[in-house]
Amino acid sequence: MSQLTSEDSSDMDLTHKYAYISHTSQSLKDSHVIFVSEDKSEVFTVSLRDGVWHRETRMLGEQFGGLDAENVVSAICHKIILGTTTNFLTLVLAGTLTKQLFGAYDGARSFSRENLPFGIQGVQELNWSKQDNELSPLHDAFQKRKREEGEQVVQEKHFDAKGNQLVWMGYLSPFLIVIDRSMMKTAGLVRYHLHSFTSLFRWEQAAFQIFVNVNHPGFVREFRTADPARDMAVVAMVAIRIFTAARQRLTQKLNQGEPAALVEDIKRAAFYHKSVVKESRPEDTAQSVTALVLNKHATTSQKSGPGHLISSKHATSSPHALPSDGHNHHPSISTSTSSSEDTDDDNMSNNSTDQTGQTKKSKKAKKTKKRNKRKKNKTKQEESSGAAAQAKEGGAFDSQSGNSKRNKQKKNKAKQEESSSATAQAKEDGASDSQSRDNKPTPPRQDARQDAPQDADHDITEGLSTALRRVRFSDDLDNAQTSEPAVAEAAAAPGPPIVPKFKFDSMDPRLKCPKPDCRRMTSCWDSAVVICPACGPESYVRYCTKEHLFEDIQRHWVMECEKAKIPGPIDQNTIQDSQIPNRSYVVCQRHNLIERHRQAVYRAMSDSDYFIFNDIDMVDPEITQPTKEQWNAVRGTGRVVLQLVFPNDMTPQSRRRLFDRHILQCLMLGDPLAHASCMTAFQLIREALIISGNWTDEILTYLCMQLAGEWGGFKVPTSFYNVDEVNTMWRNRGLLPMMPTR
């Protein structure tokens, strides 16, 4: 069994500055710490379940488009700045400790001792203001020495008046760890006093003390380094920073409201659906977390420190220094090495190609000059002959005016010929340039995720979602919207350049069906193509069929909806009336959840007045009591079970007009601002279901689940639960129930 040693820890690069937290409920106990591997290709978690360490490793599938794991995880989790640079192993140990702190936290300042790892005997949160006043002299003395003696002071070992070791860390805000070994010989305990000084962020104000039994098998198993007590201090510091940031983030998430939480849950569920589980299995309780990590993530990098989990250079760097962003840089373009003879041959071929291109350019330029000179001389001769003819005629007014008009026409014609010749010359020069460029060796293409945003036009892609912004454009597609004469005329005309109108028959790649498993090119002349009602006709969003629009409604609402507007002018002749929705999309003014959006889209795309969906069956049938996260992942994905069409007798009092008036208020404002409209609309829905014989307990359940998100938290009153009673009254007496009171 492999164990962590000083050599193991020093072999790992200090490359990690962030941690990731996934909040799956309103409690910290259900939060998870997610790790990204050093090569940013895998995502995994380590947790303790019933005394057994459990590891799950996920790889990014092809559906992520070549993105690295950090970018993907940042979109679905809360990104925490550690305030220091650490290695992967330290981050895993700190994350494992943080996960156990989540479960032991009682909501106050105490932590339960049960299941705390690494021989920890107790964790207590202290009063930050009081501790800050007590430890300020140590901080002031340290800062004074650093100003007087320089940055080399941080490399030294520091001790207080009692002989306790002081560890200074953090580049954003100073963080102090006091290691008290006074009880180590008698009881085997080491007391860690962790404190962060004044900072701009509230979550960074941490004051904790931790007692660790260094003789405990859990501690000995994890820390086999030269100074295990100090290495435990580093792990504890990183864990406390993750814990305090996660606690503050959970409070912010609860204050953001349901829409933000719903979007986060849907994105997280999509990540788990697309990613590939590489390995998920429990480990032996006797195996350490460090061995578990080192077995699966061996590194081949050079040694970076003297044998600690985090080097003193990085750990105690200046608190005012900014973090380096080197780990986020894209890989540079690299070319394969070859022999000197091959390189010389390539250079000679390139030079000869360039010389040939320049010779062609000079010859064509001379020919063009001669041609233009001949045209000018011809024009002058015509003008002189016209003037002589005018003198012979005796200067008659009619002949003079006629000749002047003809002369102007000839001048304009000559100018047009000159501009056309200049345009032809520019085309020939461009062709020769492209030919010379084609003869040059082309370096290997970089990753597609770097080429796409660089080739896309910034003005066109500004404001689009990430998926639409990553589209790659070719020269043919860029010039497909305007003809060559129009471009030449616009270039020759004075004043600001004319922006060509966007045409929906231009085969632009942004007009492909957004459904991920379709991506079929749409056409404005195809009657089956539909426009997303929320995005509107002046957007790039076009679905090949109405069915694909409905099937992709949840993903599109989360990722792209209303984010793909066309900024420039549009050729309205390429927008067909058959593709425009039947009714206007109801814009939300308060709540905007997926259920509300779905009902508004279905109403806009159909002649029916109301739709009832079955979202319950979308949950895994093996889950008897789904959690909120599991339920949020399937919201807005159920199939239509009923469509309601209210009768319209073409009078202002018709049922259809009455329902339209109230359902608009329900979808725009919802409960409680439009509570009266919600009650009236639900009463009309119940009456229609009773008359058609579809008012059942099952339909009532569907409505209760659907209306909460559709009408701004509306709850069906219990007075509507008498399904059998109202059905019997209608069958026996033909009477509909009255509107119940609130």
C-alpha cells in the first residue's frame, strides 16, 4: 500500500488556486467539493460513506466541444479563490476535510466530532473580532519586518513569545496559523489556531481552532512527510477557506430566488448526463486518501519544494501580490522539428513563390496604367472634337446644351471604367496573394476551441451565448449575403460603409437547428422551420421542426434563449410569415421559470388555449422520494397529456376571451399580484375538464406540480380537491361547481 512521503508531495506542482463547491439543497450537509485533475481533463470527488472512502471519476465527453474541466465546472459550481497556490494532493485532502465539516456543522460555532478525519478531535469557530484584536501585534510585527528586511523574511521560521510556530500564508489577505505543540508530548495533541486578518470579503473573516491527535492512525496514515504537523496546518487552512466561502455562497444562493437555483440545477444535471463515469467504487478503509489519489493521478513534473505539501515561497508570499494566471493560458502553437535541409528547401520555395507573385503584380499594374492612359487620351480627343463642332455650329443654345450633356455622360462612363478596372486589379492582386500564401507551409492547427472565437466577427457575435459565439466562419459564408457588384459599389461610394442586410437564406452556420443531436441547416423557404417565440424573428434561432423546438425547450431556455439577437439590419423579405408564431409570446414581468416559459411557447405555437403536462413521470421511477435537485433536473421536460380549447361565440363574454384575459395576467405577473386572475383561470380549466370528462385526481396532481412554477408560486386551494363530488354533480344534475372562496 502506497503512503504519502516527502518525495511524493514535492513531486507535485503548485498549480491549483481554486476549489469548486456544488450546493444541491438548502443545507451544507448536501454540498459537495469537486476537484479538477492537474491536466484539466477529469473531474472527481472523494467522500467518506459509512467509514469507507468513495471515489468517483468523470471524464468530459465529446459533447463538451473540447473544453477543459475548469471551464465546465465553473459554469455549474461555485468557484472559490483559495488565496494561495497549492498542489493537487493538498487540495484533495483539504476538500475531504471540508466535506466532513459540512456534515458536522450544527449551524452555530460547533462541529460534531463524529466522522471527522485525520485524527481531528475537535473543531470550534471563535469570535473573529476578539481574535483579530489579540493577534494584531503579531501581524503588525511581521509586516514591519517585511518592509524593513524585504520579502526574504517570509522564508524564515517564525515563533511567538510562547514558542509556538507561526505560519503566514495568502497573497490576497494575510492568513496566520499558530501551531501549539505544548500538549504533544503528554496527550499527543496539536492545537491549530487559524485566523484571517481584515479583508474586503466577509467570507474571508475566519477564526477557528482545531485539535488534532498526531498519534491517531488516520493522521499517521495521511501525513508521512518531514514536518507532518505543519503540513496538517496547510491542509486545515485550505479547508477552512473552502468551508467559509461555501457557507457564505449558500446564503447568497438562497437569497437569489428560485429561477437562479433552477438554472444551476438544470446545468448540473446536464453535466452529469453528458460526462462519462470513468470509475466509481469504494476503497478499503485502511487505505489513505493520499494513496487513493497518488495511485490514480501520478505526476511526472519536476520537484517544486523541500518536502511540504505547499512550498514556503508560495505559501507566505506577499498578501498584496496578485495571483498569476499562467495556468489559464491556452497552449501555444507548436510545429514538429525537421532537418536543416528540409528547412532550407522550404525557405527557398517560399522566396521563389514570393518573387513570382511580385513579378506578376508589377506586370499587371503596368498593363492597367497603360490601359487607363489610353482611355484618358481618347476621352480628351472626344472632348476637343465636341468643342470644335460647337464652334462651327455658331454657338446655338440647343446644340451647346446637348453637347455638354453628352460630354458629362462620357466623363461618367470613363470614371466607371476606371473604377471597374481598379476593382479587377484588386481582385487579381488578392488572387496572387492567396496563391502565394497557399504555397507557404501551414503550421498545424491549434485546438478548435481557440480558432472559432478568433475567426468569428466580433460585432456579429457580441451578446450571443457561448455555444453560438463559438461558430467558425469561412470566407465564402462571410461574402454570401451580398453580390460582388454591390460590394464594389459600396467601396467606391463616399461616406460611411454600408452594412449589408442579413439574409436568412445565406446558409449561415448560426441558422442551424439548435437541438444538439440535430444541427440541420434551416431554410427560410422551408414551411416546417419555426422560430422560437421568445427569441423572435430577428434572431439567429431557427428550428427545423416544431417538435425539435418543444423537445429542446429546457436546454434552450437555460443556455441560449433571448441571447442570439441579430445586431445589424435584416432583409425582411427572407422572413416568411409561415415561420412566425401564431400568437405573441407572453413576456414575464416577475417570475420566469421553465414551466411559465414552456406554457408561453406552446400557446404561441398552437391554436390551443392551455396545455397540461406530465412532468412526474420524467423522474426515475426507482426514486420514491426525489430530492429538490432531482426534481429540478426534469422540470419542463414532460410530455403534453391534454390540450384545452375554450368555446368562442364571438362575443366579448365568450369563454375563450375570458380565459385569454386572465391567463395573460397569470403568465405575466402570477401569484400574488394576479391572484384573482389565477383563481378565475383555474376555475375555467376545471370546468372545461369536468365537461369533457377529464377531471381526475391524476390531472389535478399534474396541475398542482405545474402551476407552482407556471403562475409564480400559485398553490391550488384544497377546496378544489373534491374531484368525485363535482363530477357526480355534473353527471347527475348537469351543474358546474361554483368558484370557491380563497
